[in-house]
Amino acid sequence: MKSLRWPLIALILSVVLALPAHAADSGDHDRARKALEAGEILPLKTVLEMVNRESPGQVMEVELERKGERWVYEIKLLRTGGALVKLRVDASDGKVIDHRGREPRAERRLGD
């Protein structure tokens, strides 16, 4: 019985510590859903199609954040050749606000 006590305590602690983070994520999800339903933001699929026309690449990560009065999709893309690009896109119209890129390590060495 003693051998099961510590793993059980660790499991309970991990569940309890994860609860606040899950609740915050749920609130963010609800806010984003409501913004979509109210027409404040475009669906992610639409934004990704728009972005792909201008900046093709494999989507690595997407976040939707509220910046003041504006909703912003932050999209990380991996381009052919290995360049990593981070785009900030206005979620209401799909226009790129900011574009930052990083060359793959091997290509940076060649250019130095």
C-alpha cells in the first residue's frame, strides 16, 4: 500500500495544478468563439487560405490573441528550405500586420 501512496499523491497534484490552466484556456476559447459568431473575426481556415497565397508554408502554430481592441492571429510557418516565419494577422480582415522571419542555421552561416 505504501508503494502506491506517492504516485497517487503525484497524480492528484498534477490534476489539481492543471485545473486553473484549463479553465483559462476554456475562457479564451469561449471569447474567441463569441468573436467569430459576432463577426468580429474571420474563421481560421479563411485566414490561413489568405496567408497561404502570400506566404506559403507549413503551419506550425497558431494563436488568437486580443491586442487592445484588435484580435490578432499569430501564425508560425515553416517555409520550404527551412526558414521559420512568424506572422501577425488582423483577425478581422486577414491582412498581415507584422512579418518576421528567421533563416535556417546552415543558410545563415553561408551568408556570414
